[in-house]
Amino acid sequence: MTLDSSAATAGISSLSRTATIARDLIRIDTTNFGEGKSVGETVAAEYVAAKLTAMGLKPELFDSAPGRTSVVARVAGADASQGALVVHGHLDVVPAIADNWSVDPFAGEVKDGMLWGRGAVDMKNMDAMILESLHGILSSGRQPARDLVIAFFADEEAGGTYGAHYLVDKHPELFAGATDAISEVGGYSIDLAGRRAYLVQTAEKAMMWIKLIATGTAGHGSAINPDNAITRLSQAVARIGSQEWPVHLTRTTRQLLDGVARILGHDPQKISAEDLAIATGSASKFLSASLRTTTNPTVFTAGYKHNVIPDTAEALIDVRVLPGEEDAVLARIRELAGDGIEIEMVHQDVGLETDFSGPLVDAMIASLKRHDPDADVLPYMLAGGTDNKALSKLGIRGYGFAPLQLPADLDFVSLFHGVDERVPLSALEFGTATLTDLLLRY
Ligand SMILES: [Zn+2]
């Protein structure tokens, strides 16, 4: 890595190889609007494939639908008898409303020592770190410790139907021999009262995207109508949206909060789980949501004219459930919805939880500590989801490990899908070095 940090800070030239790749990828708009609507990932996939080919690898491109391209390549490791590690990223990004940003979200601007743009955090940063780690290893004549399956998926931001799920269902042979996977939304540092702690993601909540459909009696807006679909639906939405779900700790969140309590000097017997999560500062935006189920209404659709009562009304609820609580939560949602409301499951995906122990976890901790010796490393549960859900169908254990050392005052978790998404250039270098280390030693 050749980083002229003063020039990079000034934004004039001499970006590192990792930052250059991340910037190039940000400049390729891969906006995913959801429900199958997308700018598409083909241009980004071809860019990534060219990088892999230049390393002497043989990437394969897969189109699940026109424009929806994923890339997979195998890398031979020093010890082929070990289970292969899937190292994956996604190529798509969520939409960006340019008017809300202080920079062009697809220009890949460099200023204030950071790379700005949609995908800088989620997750063209890690895509670049993967590519540059591999390049560093292979161009110096070395090999990763074990076989790698390098995958860049389409469509993660809409649940992976056209990306990870498609490849897992149609081309499972691509992942033959793989036992574990690493990818996004983990391995970044948070600040705990002046101490740096890295959060490795070992669990993901389950997701249930449900639609509530109310039917009633249509009629004139001036009439008395006790069977108004919108009234019924809005009451159900209000009950579900304001439901306070109980805190349930899993082995992951318990271990996380024990670690947070130890670092912050709290007695876990004397402080509630919620207060401990809040004490993590900006990271609490992620961590608080991992302690309980959430049911957020997100879309409400009804009616077509001011003086006409429609006969149906629909609402979408984004339900994120602790692993294993899906059936109980769905039963409670049915109760809360009440009579006259039909519930349709639009999209469902599994929750995941794995132990914060074993050779891969040890190797992730060791590689972080080699580059940041005094830091703590803790497990956490992601309230959202990643392509690890799809890989779990093949029995592959997934972790969030996109290592980034971040400044204490950066509200990093708000940058995921946020305005002015940006990543410190120094964090990209830290991540590339740490990831390289992991791939060489694990
Ligand atoms: Zn992502």
C-alpha cells in the first residue's frame, strides 16, 4: 500500500490502491430500489472481475436477470484440506437523494481525509479491501492459508433474491467445501469511554416483511361507515407500531453487554441491559435494536379520492425478530392486528447466531490485536441482515468482519444507508492490512 496521507487528506492525488478501487466502485451507480427495480450491478461486476483476472484468477459472472450480475472466483490456499472460507461483498447500494447530501453521492470525492459517497461504508469499502488484500497476497507470490471463495453479490439491499439467494439455490457447487464466511457490518471499532472496542458480528436477527390488508365497505365520504378499511387498518398499525417488545438477551447480546459493562466499569447486576446498550453512545443505534423484536410500520397505502371510502387498505411492517422467536412474534402480531385484517408474508429470512469462539474467531481477534494491540474485541448481533443468511442454507457459518479502525467521534452506524456516507482513508488501510493478515494466517 502506498498512501501519501497528506496529499490524500488534501484530496489532491495519491490515493492508496484500496481507496482508488473503492472510489471507482462508488462512481459506478448500482442503486437498488427494491422489489426487483435496480440500476443493476453488471458494470461493477465487470470491474471487479477484471481486477480478479489481473491477479491470475478465473472469475465467473452470473446473471440472475438482465443487469443483475454477481461474480465468484476461487483462490487456492496453502492447505486445501481445510474448509474453504467465503469472503463476500455486495455490489449494490441503497438509493441516495443527492439534494440531501453535501457532496455528489456518486462522485467518490475525497476530502477531510475521508472517501465520500454511497457505498463508502455499505459496502464498496469492504469490496475494495477484499480485492486489495488478495492483490497484495497473490502479487507477492504468497497464498492464503486455506481455499477462498471470493464472491461479489448483486441485490443484497433487497434481500439477495437476485444475488446470494440465486447463487446458493442455482449454483451451490460454487461454495463446495466452504464452512465459514466473512463479510460486512462487523469488525469496526466503537469508542467506549476512551477505549476502542471492535464489534465482530456473530448473529443476525430474523426478518419478516409483512403486509396488513384491511377490507371494509366502500362508500361515500359523507356517510356514516362503521366498516371503514382505513380506520381499521390504522388502528392495527398503531397497535403494532407502538408495541413495546420485551428485552430478551441471547448468548451473543449477553456476552456483548458483559464486555461493555467490564470496559465501562459497570456492575451488570445493577444496570439494565437497555441502559448498558445506551451507554455505548452512537453504537447504541445498532445495539439497542438487537435486544428485542422491533415492528416498524414503513408503508401505508389506501384510498384514491377525498370523498370516497375505499374497500381496502394496506400497510407494510418491517418486523425484525430475535432468532427463534418468529412464531411467537407472528402470533402476537395477529392478536394486535385484530379482526378483519389479513396478514401476508411478503419476505421472510432466517435469524442467525453462532458462538464467539473457535479458530476463525480466534484468528479474527488475533489479526485485529496485531494491528491494534490494546483494543477489546466483542461479539454483537446485527439488527439487520446480510447475505450470510443465504449462505447459511448451505450450512456456512457467517460473521461480520470488515475491519475498520474509526475515530471516536465518527457516528459510524448512522452512515449505513445514511446521508453523507463516508469512510476514513486510514480505516481502509487498517482494514486491508488486517484482512490480509487474516487471510494469510487462517
Ligand atoms: Zn450492506
